[in-house]
Amino acid sequence: MRRTHAGSRRIAPCTMAAVAVVFGWTPHAAADRVGGSNLPPSKPSLKGRISEDGATVALVFGTSVGATTNAGPTLLAEPSGILETTIGYAQIFKTAAGRVDVSVNLANSRYMSFSEADELSGTAAAALIHDWGGAQSSLALTVSSGSDVEERLTETSLVFEHAVTAGDTKPYIRAEAALLQYRDLPGPAGPFQNQDDRDRIASRVLAGLRRTLTEQITVEAGAGVDVKTYLEPTDDFGVARDSVSLFPLIGLAYAGEHASFRAVYTPFLRLYREPLFDEAWKHGYQIEGEAKLSDEWKVFGAARYGFEETDFLIASSAYERVMLGGITVTLPQGTLTFAASRSWRTYDGLGLLALGRSDDKTEFAISGDLPLDKTMSLNARLSYLAYESSFGFVETDALTAMIGMSYAVTR
């Protein structure tokens, strides 16, 4: 890891609190900015292990050991041994009101030499799905909590969706609300450690319709509103963060025998409560697909571009562009997957401080799964991450190797 400091910067007139952030920026604060992985997870998955007509209960337990050149990873580049543990449980109930899906997932990553980077997360979810005959309604409640070197976050979300499932034209409506509660980071209070001013309610309503053109092709169109309301009127820098976004949506999907594809484009008008920020049109898209080349070979890829809240400095937001691709080989002995991703971020609103920032991250991973019997599997993963940011002219990388066992049962 290499870290150098830029020369003096010209600070535009702004709040004294924002000026303090720039001159008070420390290596430990910078260590929190690498972010999570964009690669597909290699942990034992519950998805696909239960079905309405097959197994109704699934339990997965996995444990792995390994080492990394950079725990976290962070800009501090602390090498460490790793112990990972995952537990997953899922079950389907059939009731008079409909089908109930319940799942619980726990994960813990412990870094032996750098405990500040330890990762702990838990998620509990329950969904009620009711079929009306030609239509389907669902109501889902999810509670998740996690902590790592970046943040301590508990999120509670409620999602309702109703969609027509019969006919060529299928209207739908989706409403969701989430309460995000951040806990302070360890250490002395500061602009990066104190996160209570980030607590917010995020809500969204979307209505649209899907139109079947052929057996393989479906188009989608809709519109909605997204509202972010912070529990504190202003953040620690005296800036109001509330915003309202109005957006249309258009999408195209293809589902064939050997390939599938889906693309969604969403421009939106962002309206701010804070007069420092200009109202503007933003843009986002998501493209994902996969193709089965043979019984043994499958390729997959995705691209997304979006505008999202980052809570970095003075209520900033960021454009993030991610490209992902990979290939999975299924052999009699097991499966082998190679995946790679590249992501770019540019930040919005930093002009108030006469600052600019862009981040660049590249990831590679090779993972394998070797079944030993009907319940036990041996798995391994080798991954590499490279990250650099123009903010402070920092860069770091991480090479990680893991090997472990998983136990899965269904009933």
C-alpha cells in the first residue's frame, strides 16, 4: 500500500464545520472508504435449496480459514489471518392466507491481527405471498444489522407489491419504506466516527406495467417517487440532506432456453431541501444477463450506473459505474467460477469545498466448490482487490486466500 499527501488546497467559502473536516482528515478516517466487494458472493446459499413443490426447510453452515495482505480491506493495509463463519436457515409455510417464507442468515469474519476490521452481520426476513388467481400480492419484512470498519448500521424495511400475473399486459405497484439507523464508530467523536446524523427513512412508490411481446420478450414501463427524510433536520456540518426524486422507468427482458437478459433505465429529477444543492436530472441503468454455452459452461455479466447517497462530507452523493463478468464451469467433481469487476465513482457536491474526488476499484476472484457427499462440501477462494482514490492520492490492494467446509441439509 502506498499513501501520499497532496499539496495545499483552496477551500471555497462554506461552513466552518466543513473546513474542519478537510483539515481534520486522518489516515484512520481514510481507511473507512474502500467499500465492499462488487463480486458475486461465494458463501453457501439458501437460494435454490427450497421450493414450494420440493424441500421446504434448508439449513446451511459454513466455516473457512485463510489469510489476507490487507484486513478489511482498508488503506492501512494490515495483513491478518481470517476466520469466517456463516449460518443460514430458510423455511416455507403454507397457510390459509398464503405462503410464508422465513429466512435467517448470520455471518462473521474475524481478523486475527486487526480486530477493528471484524465484520458481523445478521438478517431476518419474513414474507407473506398470496395468489389471487391471475394476480399475486406479497408483504415482506426484513431486519438486518451489520458492523465493519466502515459503519454500524441497522435497517428495517417493509415492502408491499401487487402484480397481475395473467394476460399480455400486467400492471403492478410496489411500495417500500426502510428505517436506517447508524451507530457511532469506535474512538473519539469526529465527522467520520459520529454517524447519528445519518439516520433516515427511505421510502419509494413505483407503479407500472409489463407487456409480453413474445414468449421470450417482455417490456416494462412505470413511474414513481423516492423520498429520503433524515431524522435530524441537519447533519453535523449544518447541511440539510432531505431529498425527493421523481422518476420514470423503462425496461426490456428476454428469457430464452439458453440465455436471459434484463435491462432497466431510470432517469430521475432530484429535488433538494438544502438550497446549496441544485435540482438536476440524474441517470441510472442496470443490465444483467447470463448464457448457457453447454451443460458445463455458463457465462454471466452485469453493468450498472447509478446515483446514490454516500454521506461523505457535506451531504454528498456519487455516481457509481460497475462492470461485472464471469464464467462458471460445472464438472463431475464440482464447480469452478471466475469473476472480475471494475467500478468507478465520482462525487457530486464537493465543489462547495473546491475539492474533487474519483475512486477506481478492480476485483478478481476464483472460487471452487467440491461436494464430498450429499451434505458436506469443500470450498476455496482466491481473490485480489486494487483500489485508488484521487482524494488524498491514496491507493491500496489486497490478496486473500480462503479454504473451508460447508454443511447443508434440506427436508
